[in-house]
Amino acid sequence: MDQLTFPYTRCKFGVAVRDMTPPVGIYHTAWGAATHDRAEGIHRPLTATAAVFAPIAGDGRPQALVAIDHGWFQNPDDERAMRANILERTGLGDSELLINMSHTHASTNANSYLTDRPGGEFVLEHLAYMTKQIGDAILAAMENLTPVWIAYGYGHSALAFNRDYWDVRESRYVCGFNPAGGSDDTMLVARVTDETGKTLATMVNYSCHPTTLAWQNKMLSPDFVGATREIMEKSFDAPAIFLQGAQGETAPREQYTGDTAVADRNGRILGHDAAAAIEALPPAATKFVYTGMVPSGAPLGTWAYKPATADELQGSETLTNTSRIVDLKRKEMPTAEDLEPLYHAETRRREKEILLRKMLFQKALGPDPVHHMPLYAWRLGQIGVIAVPDELYSRFQVELRKHMGETPVMVLGVTNGTLGYMPPQEFYEGSRYQVWQSAFAPGCLEQVTAAAKQELTELFQK
């Protein structure tokens, strides 16, 4: 082999960042072990970053990918209302809008069902503020579309580890650092450059729970994501976009603390790894070619970047999107109607939080024994994008990338809502938290993987 080619997207692109920081004093608790209710300060600002992609030629439809510093929408009605408002404001279609949550556990637990909690008086106002800021970011990015090249590559980071740890003394799995467990440490990075070669934005798609800051923490924070972006933005003088992947079983080695310095240290690990991978990306629309031998003390083989050919760039201007519903069998669980009186009667903090989550899951799912899960698939030139609204184990992204071979795949979890975990089928016999928390029956992860493979295959056959 005497040359190395790279994947690219050729399109119009715009990016915009808006503040999304909740007010100090808002209801904050997202941990059963927490003893506080209100946020007492701000570690780092929380943001919404919109990236808009549009065809390079003509007036084709735009596609918006938004990264937000938010954990989840415990009440799915809140996410649905926000999404409907943004779709109406921006004119985007359902499959043209992906809102990826960083899944930070140190944001507000903004839930319209909890307005009676301490700090709950801020919740509705903050939900409206989030909605406005996300819509504003998308519209601003649409107004600043410019021709770009986007280069992609895979890298690796030492931040994420397997968190399914077998506690011998308790004879059960716990969520914590597992030194013997394997996890996917792959990250997909991207660099967006304009016609002059100036960097307009960078991206990192990585799978890791932002659970550095836990029940002891009383600060609003993007967790490690804030310091990750800071490193990338200082390195490239452009907005940095963190995109959460399939992180069902991955988390930092050092976590569950109230020390924001640990969150920043975790963020620097990923930020430096991402910046290094971005530095290794090729110049726009080039390939790396063997240019021959130069005699010296040794026969030296020389390589250089050369313009890629039209054939090698074929498909880089193709922007398409689609979505489908995957019907997933649910586990048999108590209904929301069964759980509601238990929730209201419970006085213990941790147990009440567990009942609340179960009850809202069931309210969201409704009485149908089948969950109709949306799956989104995009083609951005020579890469694929798959987005799902749940927390899938990283096997999902490993299988998709293996299936697509040399075509990179961006995998987005906790996107356009979330209803919990999706572990591999063989884990359902054990005591993992993700299994007993999940509303989904065994085999759902494998079913979603097969559907995603099919969607990606069809996108690149058109």
C-alpha cells in the first residue's frame, strides 16, 4: 500500500454556543445518597452548542446536532414539549434534529413533576430558558453557514473504565471502577475547517458517564466535560463539541466525589487525548502518499500529503437522514398507578428517589407492553451517525464500527430523550444495576444493534 486515504464531509456548516446554566438555588438532587436539595454554586457554566450541516450546493435541508450540558429528562413530557417548541421555531423535521445530552449528573434535575421540592420554583422557568437557548443556538448557526471540510479520525482515551465491579463481600455487582473489566476506549474526533484552512470547530464523540461529581457535590457543573472543552478550545481557538456515546457501563476511574478539582483533572485527561487525535488529522481533502526513497545513512522512505482525487472524495457531499421505530419488548414491572401511592407514602430519601424514577419510567412508557423506540441515522459525507435515546452498553458502538469497516461511525446515546439502560442479553442473569433499572427485556440491545446496522448499510447504498 503506497497511500493512505481519509474520510471527509464537504458541506456548509455553522456553529453557535449559548449559555444554559441553571440558577443557583434550583432543585439539584440527582442521587439517592444526596442530603441536599438546592444547588449552592456554579463550578463551570453549562452550555448548549449547535452544529448545523447543510448541502454544499443548492438549498437543501439543514441538519442540526446540538450538544447540551444536561443529565436527562426524568419526566419525558418535559423533553417532548421542549423538542416540539424547537422544531416549530427552527423549521427542522424530526430526523433533522439530534439533541445529545452530556449526561452530567451535576446539572439540575429539571422535572416539572418536582416543582414542590425545595428549589422546584425555578424548574419551569429553567426548562423554558433551556428551550429558548437551544433554539437560539440552532438559528444562529443556521445564519452563519459557510463552506467547510470536516476531517475525521479515531483515537483513544484513558478516561473511561468498566464500572461493573463484583463486590465479593456483598456478593453483588456495584457501579464502580472495575480494574479487571474491559471497556471501549475509542473516540471519534473531527476538525471543521473553512476554505482558508481556519478551524471553525472541533468534536469528540466518547463514551463515559460524567459521574465524577456525586452526592457530596452541591455545585452546578458539566463535570469533566467542561475541562475537556477548555483544553480543546485553547488548542484550536474554536468551539469544542463533546458528544456522549454508548456509555452504559463506562465511567472514570476516579469518581463519586464532591471535589471539582477531580472533575477538572478527568476532563484534562480526555481533553489532551482528544487534542492529540485532532492534531493527527490530515489537511482538508488530502491523502498521505509514499513519494519514494531518499538515500542517506539509511534508505529513507518519504511520504507527503497530496490532494485527494475526485473518486477518493466521492460521497463526501452527501447529506441524508432518516429515522425508524424499533419495537422493544418491555420487562414486566409494576405500573405507574401501582407505584404512585407507594411513592407518596415513602419518607426515606433514597427509597423515595428510586420509586420516583420507576414511576416516571412507567408513566413515560404507558400501558403498551412494547416500547416504540426511535432510532436516528445520518450520513454526513463519508461517515455515518447513529443516535438513540437510551444508555446502551458500549458493545453497541463496537459492533457498529466493526460492521462499517473503514467508514467511521459517530454513535450518540442519551439523544432526544432517554428511558434508561440497555445491557447485553447475557447480563440479565446477574445483579447489575443497569439490568434491574432497565425497563427493557433481554435481547433489546441486540435488536437495536441489528436495526442500526441495517440503517447505516442502506444509507451508504443509496
